[in-house]
Amino acid sequence: MKTERLILRPLRPGDAPALAAYRSDPAVARYQGWELPYTVQDAQQLIAEMAGRVPGDEGWVQIGLESLAESVLLGDVALNTSGRQAEIGVTLTLAAQGRGYAAEALRVLISHAFGSLKLEQVRAEIDPRNVAVERLLLTLGFRHTSTEYGGYLNRGEWTDNAVYRLKGEEWLT
Ligand SMILES: CC(C)(COP(=O)(O)OP(=O)(O)OC[C@H]1O[C@@H](n2cnc3c(N)ncnc32)[C@H](O)[C@@H]1OP(=O)(O)O)[C@@H](O)C(=O)NCCC(=O)NCCS
């Protein structure tokens, strides 16, 4: 999948150092669930688990975001398909944030989910303190549907979990 500035492509073994570097960045990892530090070995394992998987396969599929102009890994998007719906995730390196890449990548992924994959709903689950992702989801047309207060254990801290949803019929019309 391509956008104006990005290519969405499978993660490759050569991405491991870059993936480990941005996942270990405390500013990037703050509201995410992986353990820190996130090592190159952890990244290699994730990349190996993703080999041969494509969006629409059941469970999480992690996809690399590469800049078309510079051929560098800017982050990743993910789709966790479960029956007729899927959850999305997105992570950008700090240097790539604030430039519209996340919205650009998610638009093409969501269009694929509702178009070719014929999914009916896409969901995102976020820490409500994560204002950058909240703004991104609202920009894309997601609606906040529920929050479970204090029900999510993340790195030893009980945090809130807010759910946002987008329906295929809303996206396609
Ligand atoms: C969540 C996350 C991906 C959002 O990234 P982001 O850079 O804010 O989102 P976008 O790439 O869509 O960029 C939007 C911003 O770029 C600006 N922008 C600059 N150039 C732009 C362009 N050509 N097109 C669109 N927007 C552009 C927009 O004005 C907007 O800024 P604003 O938020 O101050 O209004 C990022 O904060 C992140 O990686 N966080 C860490 C991981 C995480 O917590 N992920 C969420 C868990 S699901």
C-alpha cells in the first residue's frame, strides 16, 4: 500500500535496530504496553512473528511505515483482526511526529480494512492521557464509545482504557 509520502510494507530483519530504538524511546513508549527497554532481540522476535502475515489475518499484524523520499522506517501501523472487526495501532518515531504521517497511513489502512477486507468496524483502545492519538482518531472520524476507568494494568500502573470506534458505513459514505 502506498500513500503520497509513505509506503506501508512488511517489517524486515533489517528494521530491528530502528524498531528497537523508537520503541525504547520513553516519549514514544509512554502509553504503550510493551516492556522497556525494548531490545534489538525483542524487535527481531516481533519481525520474525510477523513474517508472511498480511492485514486481515486473525490477530495482530504489524506493518512498517517507510518514507518514500528517504527510504527510512518512520514507524509502524498495526491491524488486529477478529472476525468482522479489527483494532488499529500506530507508532511514529519522535522525529516523524507532527507531520501528518499517522493520519496518512491510517487512512489507507482503514480503507483497505473496510474495502478489500470487508470489515464492518474498526476500533482503537487508548490511554485517555494520550492526547496526540485522541486527536488523530477524532480527525479520522472515530467516536469515543466507552472508557473503563482503572481497569488496565500497564507496567505496574492501573490506567484508564478508552475505546474509539469507526463503522464501515460511516467511512465509505
Ligand atoms: C499517536 C501518534 C502516532 C500521533 O502522531 P501525530 O504526529 O500527532 O499524528 P499525525 O502524523 O497524523 O500528525 C498530525 C499533526 O501533523 C500536522 N501536520 C503537519 N504536516 C501535515 C500534513 N502534510 N498533513 C497532515 N497533517 C500535518 C497536523 O497539523 C497535526 O498537528 P496537530 O496534532 O498539532 O494538530 C504519535 O503521537 C505517536 O507515535 N505516539 C507514540 C505511540 C502511541 O502512543 N501510539 C498510540 C497507541 S494506539
